[in-house]
Amino acid sequence: MTPLPPNLRETWLPVALSRHLRARPIARMAAGVPIVLFRGRDGIGALRDRCPHRNHPLSRGRVRDGALQCPYHGWRFSAGGACVETPGIALDPARAGALGAEPVGVVERHGAIFVRVAGDDGGFALPPLLGDPDNDHFWWAQGRWRGRALDAIENVLDPFHTNFIHDGFIRRAERRMPVTMRVDARAHDIAVTIEQDRPDYGLMSRALESGGRTGSVTHYYPPATIQARWQGAERLTLCVTAFFTPEAPDRFRPFACFTTPKGLAPAWLKQAAIRAFLAPVVRQDRIALERQLATIERFGGPRFVQGPGDFLGPRVARLWAGETIAPAQEGPFAVEL
Ligand code: FES
Ligand SMILES: [Fe+2]
């Protein structure tokens, strides 16, 4: 399996929702690095999940007096990783600096916890609309998926699978609609716009898009974030910001934040409706990505051809690996979805 590109270690990646981190520390993987998260006296802590003393996993410990305690010999570490106690023997403050655990960058924002395993604490940025106070938001954490994060990203950018894998839910295999597609590539990101004058023929559009549809834009913010916006006749209907946090080359954790304009319906009702309609769609993608990974593994690696509808071609893989691409505006392409 191709290793994860090194740029992912310098990327801010969500690893947990705020509501899931309570008194107990939790173990996570981000870009191949084991992490422990905990709430300490001096804020949220994210450390490499390895006690510096004898390398016991810190995630097996617990928070005591505001610091994470390793269960092996009881050393305690602050949220910043400093060793604050070595039970049974006095800790010489002059030596404490050399006994610390390894912190990683951590930011808690809009209900999610993001880490960056290499580099400093700077450069944290989120796509537009996420957390915007004029809209309602809710997060949906999907647990751990078997698959390649890059394939999941391509799946979200690619509308052609929706007629097949999601037949009846998003679009339909046997009843297509003419739409136009455009691609806007910039050096560091890429977007696909679909223009249409009606909602899709699938069940989900019928139920959630009573106000019609004029188009949708799916924007890839490399390496691990996608934001899709559906535009109604008058305003935004729905915006989904999806993060695909790679744990290892063959598994990842998707996190999605759903943004809807305030006022259409109560936030709880929108959340319930979106979850009900999307649950089967998410399951369909999850199975497809698992099967795709299994096939890639059986043949010893991926081998893809670019079809006529693969407008983004190899550019997604290049952006994923931290490369730049040539700016271009392409289309409109006439397709049937
Ligand atoms: S291994 Fe953690 S305190 Fe000794
Ligand atoms: Fe899908």
C-alpha cells in the first residue's frame, strides 16, 4: 500500500468531536501517528501516545489533578506535555524539561478537535461557512472506515457514481437529467460546479430541496477537506464540510459538519431529516470504498484509467500529495446525471 504523503503530518486534521472527549483520555491516529487527547487543567492536551519514561501508551492512563497520569509508574503530564510528577521520588525542576511527553498542535473549534502532528501551532484555517453564526450546524462523526482517504475524497468530487451506488437516493440510474459541469482549478485547490434547473430525481432531493435547485459547488481544500454547497433558487439549501482524516494508508475517519440556513425549520428537525436520508447513502459509500480497497490490496496497488467523465483526472492525487496544479477554467461540459 502506498504510504501516506508526508504533507499530511503538517495538516490540521479533526480527530474527535468535542462532545466525545470528556473525563477519560481517548486514543486516536492522525497521519500515521498515535495520539492521546485529554482535558487537563491548562486546557486540551494532545500528545504522542507514548510515555517518555518506558513507552507505555498514555491513552491507557487517566486524568488526575488536571494532568494525564501514565498507568505504569504514575508520571503525570500537563496538557503541554511537561512532566509534573514522578511518584515516589522528588522531581528536580531543572530536569523536568527533559522528561516531558511529546505534544502535537491541537485546536478545539466549532465543536471539533483538530490536531497537527508536525510543525508549529500556526496555520489553522477552516473553509468558509463552517461555524458561521448565521447558520445552524451539526457534526456527524462516522467512526473509522476501511479504505483510502484519497478514494473517499474522489468519491465526493465525482457525481457520476451517485446515479449507480446511490440509485434512487441521490440520483437515478435510469432517469437522467442534462446538466452542465465546470471545473475551476487553482494552484492549491479545485472546484467542480454543476448547474441544473431542477433538483435531482433521487428521494433525498425530493424531500430536502422543496425550493428547487440551481446548482451545486464541490470544493476540494487539499489535502483532506471537501466542502459541498447546494444552492436553492433563493439561497443556500445545504453545505456539507467533510474531513477525511487519514489514520493509516488503508483507513480513515470521516467527520462531516452540516450547515443549513437558520429559520427554515428547527435545527433538531433538519438534523433528524438529514441523518435519516443520508444514513443509507453513507453506508453505500462505505461499502464501495471497502470493496475498492480490498481489490487494490489483492492486486498489490491501484491501477486507474481516466474515463471521459473524470474531469479532474490526476489533479486530485497531486493536490493530496501537497503538489500544486496548473490554474485552469474548464467547461461547461454537457453531461447527464
Ligand atoms: S512508562 Fe510511563 S511512567 Fe513509566
Ligand atoms: Fe457517494
